[in-house]
Amino acid sequence: MTYIMKITRDNTVFRVYKSLNASGEEIARKLGISRTAVWKAIEKLREWNYVIESRKGVGYTIISKPDISPFEVADVAFKNLKELVEEVWYYTEVDSTNQRAREYGKPNTLFFAEKQTLGRGRMGRKWFSERGGLYFSLTLKPRLSIEDIPKLTLTTGLAVAKSIPNAKVKWPNDVLINGKKVCGILCELIGEVEQPIVVVGIGINVKNPIPKELEDKATNLSLNLIDVFDYVTKNLYRYYSKLFIGKWKDIRREYIENCETIGKFVKVKTLSKVYEGLAKGIDDDGALIINRERVYAGECFYI
């Protein structure tokens, strides 16, 4: 069964979760709710596999908790992404977090899934999204012109790469470890052209199994899911903040330092054309320079 939960900062269960290690009476007084509401919130947390005991002199205490839960995700998202997230939608299983984000159409919302059944990459390719991986989409209304949106794509790739040990960026925004893909990123525009909303979808292989047919191309991490989410969201906020206040030159310089594509012979497929040649660099607008041509987006292959 698929469980869906929407969490905002004023969600009662979330507020109780943040106030644990206190008695029910103290929590009720602090939050301005009834003791019954506190008890119901504790029971809801137990439904999500939290083991909570009530200890005299200490109050409600978490003895153990699940690897991932809506409350852990919301706590990290609200803390690290700050004003970029007002709502968190958590799914135990969903078709695609990007699809949910597109249909919802509201900025400053994070969609998180334990599993995706129809995860997508660029060019409509399937992204395998079994349990154990990190799959989420963030909707943004950035203070950028439509021409600057490619910079957001590159900035996202850099932020994720800086969150993972020994990772490099493959233009435009794949993240690799030792030449194997560990993260895919899909940015999509929705809404009006004058005020677009950008859906930033991120899929990271953490503890999810890699299909046998992809073992030579993909890898995963042996890290805790919530820790990876914590690292990534901290860096997303840091780099987005730089981009939104006009520090693209600094981001571009760091992207070039961490991009393994530059200096390689590549083939880039776009919807209308195929480019082939030496990847010479990244221009001021975020385009990949191939020979003397500039490419802003596409599927990149090494030759």
C-alpha cells in the first residue's frame, strides 16, 4: 500500500516529534495543544516504526527510529532548505516525484519517495528507483530569466557532486564516481514563460540494488539515506543562494574544476541535432563548447 503524507511546519505530529524528550504535559503546554493531541501524535509516530517510551522524569523518548520517515525528511528539508521549502509531500511509493510536482504546480514544495515506479531521466529514459535510493523533486520559482535556467541545471549537478565523496560532474548534470553514474538530475519547466516554476528532480543511488545490465555503468553509496539527504540539501541551498545573488562566475569556475567532461571527445544528442568533437569548456552562459559550437542541453556520450 502507498502511504502519502503532507507536512508543513505547523503540522501537529511534526511539532510533537520536534518536541520529544519532554513529558506529555510539557509538550502540550509548549505547543498549545491538548494532552490527547500529544498522545495521538505519539501513536502516529509509532505507526511509522518509531519506538517511543515514556520515562519518569524524562518524558517521551525515542528509543529507535526508521532509516527514513516523513518526519526525518521534513526536519532536514525545513532546516537546510529554509525558505525554499514550505511543504513536504512524502510517498512510500509513487510513479514519479517530478510528475507529482508538475501536477501540483506550486513552488517551494518538496516531493520525496521511497520508491518510484516510473522514474524518468533525460530523453524519457527510465530511472530505476527501487527502495534504498534517494528520490526527490523540488519546485522553485528562481529569480532568474528563462535564458539563465541552464545555469540552475549545472548548479544542481555541482551541489550534488560536492555532497558525495570522490564524485565528479559529467556535463550537464550527471554525477559519477570512478566513471560510474551515481546520480541523475532532471530539471523541467512548468507554468508561465514570464514566471516559470522549475522542477528539480534528483535521484541518487544509495543502498538500492543496481540492475545487472547497468552494473558496468552505475554504482551506489554505502551511506545512510537521511545523511545523504542532509548533505545534499545543505549544498543545494548553499549553491542556489550563490546563484540567486549573482555569483554565477564563482559557480562556473568551481563547476569547471569538478567537471570530468572537459578535454574529452564527446557526442551530444539533442532533440534536433547531434554534436560531436572535443569538449573545450563551459561558456559564460553554461553551454558546453564542442569545437566552436555551443550546446545548452542534451545527452552526452564519451567517444
